[in-house]
Amino acid sequence: MFIQTESTPNPATLKFLPGQTVLEAGTADFPSADTAEKSPLATRVFAIDGVTAVFFGNDFVTVTKSDAVEWEHVKPAILGAIMEHFQSGQPVISDGSGPTAGGHADHDGEDSDIVNQIKELLDTRVRPAVAQDGGDITFHGFDRGVVYLHMQGACAGCPSSTLTLKMGIENLLRHYIPEVLEVRPVAV
């Protein structure tokens, strides 16, 4: 098994491509070791000192490390953990509690047409580009012209995430949906 790695805009995060499907659909975000209990793969990666977050996409695993460790010290162990997992035959996510297929929060109310347009733009224009960088951005809410988005994987804590939100996503949404006035990140 050959696992490729790619850098991301977030220097604390690397994208690992095992050359096979990680998740059939959706994404899975593990922002801490406490959240990884339902994933044998995430648990295995979190066992490595210095790993602070794990994120799964369709064909990649994104790993975030603490500032206290260097990539050259943890990268070989992460590669080993991912390889061991896929050779073990264990599932990526156990007990049927699969990933979030859409990833977006539900939203009821009079502005549901606007919300549907926001989700459509996110799914077709934003999320595929962000997945290339090893992350995901999901809709969390819309209130009085403000769109709240949840950033995951390489996007969470990325130095350029504010620029991506303000100059990229906010401009895109405002262009197509005049009711959108601002985009803000939200921590879940």
C-alpha cells in the first residue's frame, strides 16, 4: 500500500491519500481524541503523540498536529497507523454510526428557499474546492442576512480560513443571493 501526502493551506495539517475509499459518502470530523471512539482509524491516529484532530473525506484522511511537534517526527507514525488500519480489515467507522452525508444543519422557517440556495452553492462550488485542501465547510445557520458556516478538517484553524470565508465564500454567496449580507464561522 502506498499512501501519498499533500500539504494543505494550514501548516499544522497534512492530507493523507491511501489510494482507496475512506468513506463511501459524506465526511467525518474528529476535533479531539474524545470524539474518536466510534472510529477505529481515528482512534489509531490519535494514539500518536502530537495529533490534535482527524478528518475523513471520500478518499483522504486529514490529520492536524500540535505546534509542539514537527511533521518529520509524526508523519512516519501516521503513515504507519493508516496503513495498519487498512490492512487490518477493520471498518473506518464502527457500529453503523456513519458520517454526515450532507453535513449541513437543518433549517426551518420562512427563509428556507434562501437556505436551499446557500446549501446548493456550498455543495456545488465551495465544498469540492475545500475538499481538495483536505477540509469541509458545512452550513450551520442563517439569521438576518448572516450565514453561519462550520469549518472542518484542514479548514479548522487554518490561517487563511478568514480570507477564504470573507473574500471567497461571502463574495460568492452575496453575488448569487442578495439576501446574504455576511458570512461568519461557528464552532460546534
